[in-house]
Amino acid sequence: MHSPAREPLGEPVPGAAPPAADVSIVIVNYRAADEVIDCLASLYGQDHGRSIEVIVVDNASGDGGAARIAAAYPQARVLEMAENLGFAGGNNAGLAVARGQFVLLLNPDTQLPGGVLRAVCDRLAVDPGIGVIGVPQEVGGGQIVSSALRDLTPGHFLVRAFLPAGIIARFLPLYNIRYPEREPRAEFSCEAVVGCFMAMRRDVIDTVGPLDQRIFIYAEELEFCHRVRRAGYRILHMGGLSVIHHQGVTTRSIPIWRDVQTQQGQLVYIRLTQGTGAARLAGAAMSLSHLVRLPIELAMVGPLWKQRLECRLKRLSRSLKAVLTPPEQTRQAID
């Protein structure tokens, strides 16, 4: 089993640390201060049955958001990073100062309904075999979607090159990363959970290590859960609960970068967990998928035509490069 990258975590702003709490909640912010403040309102506006400490890691937003968050909720601990460490690095910076028995990694664009944190921590406390818990997400219009994820393999990308998502979900669910055959609110063990809400005990992190910073953003939860399962723990998609998730707030304004980074993170994940050969095969399958879809992009007209084509070509370029040289890490810049 490989060890996660041990890169510098960044330096927190000097200041007295608050008293230790039962639950440490780590939120990584990048230019989403309004959403973080709404998230904190949901956290501090209820009784969780345990004491909490909230650690907000500002990933060099440069927009004054860190100061606004600190002013709105002085009881939260705000750490300002000198550079953007990505989702994995930002969470690791928070984990480095977290002191709770339980840890929740929470997206800035989420809100926590009453009773969720209490129920999750109660479950973790009584079942030492559980390594990570995720819960269903309430997304736009009140729709409930599952947070359970399957492992990615080169086969996923090969199937997606030739078949539409709806056909895969109905007839080949094992090649859909989202468990489409399961009811979204169901409780079951899975291979990973979406990183917007990942709850665990501190001893699990001490056993398997922090998130791997070679994955800047996207797929870092897959890699972490992979190590958790390798260590003998279960990943649980806990039913009967949900977290409100306003998806993609941090990256919505940079869709090309987001889509390219998603693919790049997936390639790094496959290289780290399945080897260089598998990463080359995944790169070839991705390239085939892009080549199949490129004529469709060329034939489409509309206001987003140029953006879609640019994104497709960038992803094709990256996937072709991965066939020759599987990436060691994702890019650490927003362009």
C-alpha cells in the first residue's frame, strides 16, 4: 500500500487555539465565503449532542472572505493559507490542528439539517468497524441523490466511450460509479463516498494517514477511502439522513478547469491504486471516448459551443499524454 504525499500543509494564522472539542469539522474555502457563512449558520444553530470545533481553511482566496467568515463567526477557527493547496491539502491543514475524537470533512456549499451530526457520531462510536460515513445529498429542488461511489477502473471509461449514461445505469450498473441500482436513501456498505460529507473517527486518520495531496481536487475521496478499506474498515452510506449540497459553488465559474481537473484527478487515482499500466489503459479509454464525442461537439451550435469544444480538446490532450506518461499529480493552478 502506498503512503500519501507528505507535502507542507501551510501555516495557520497565529492565534490562541480554542478548547478541545468532541467533533472537529473541517471546511475548505476558496472564494465561497457566503456559502461558508450559511454553512456555519446551520452548524452553530443546533445542538449536536457533542461539543464541536469548526476549522475553516481559506485556500488563498484573496478576496477578503477569510476576514468576513471570522467576523461573522468568531467561534470558528479560520486558517489562511499562503497558497491554494487544493481540496486535499486544505483539508490536511485543518486535520493538522483538529483535536476532536470525531472528524467531519464538509464542503463549503453544504448545510447540515438537525440531528445528522449526532446520528453519524453515535454510529461511529458504537461500530469500530466503520471507517468513513457518508450520507445522501439533497440537491436542487429537494432531489435526493446517493453519495455512495464505486472504485474507478479503466473499464469504466471504456464502457462510457460507446454507451450513453442512461444505458449504463440501467443495464450495466457495475460500470456506473454512482450505484444506480440502489435507492438513494438506502443504507449499505460501498467502496467510497462523495467528499462533500465524510465523517470518521480520529483513530482512522491516525491509522491510514491524511488525504493524498498528489490529487489536487476530485478523486481524493476515492483514494482516501481506498486506503481505509485496505486497512480493514468499512465505508458506510448511512440511510435516513441527508446533507443539503449546493453542488460545485467553488468551481462553477471555471467549468473548463473543473472538467480537466476531474479527469486528471481520476488518472492520478488509478495510477496510485492500480499502477502505471492501468493508468495508461484508462488514458487510452478516455482518449477514445473524447474522439467518439468530438464530432458531436463540432456539430453543435449555441452560445457554449466554443467552451465545450475547448474543454473536450484539453481533456483529449491530457488523456493522450497519460498513455505515454501517467500523471504523478494533478495541476495545482487554476487556469
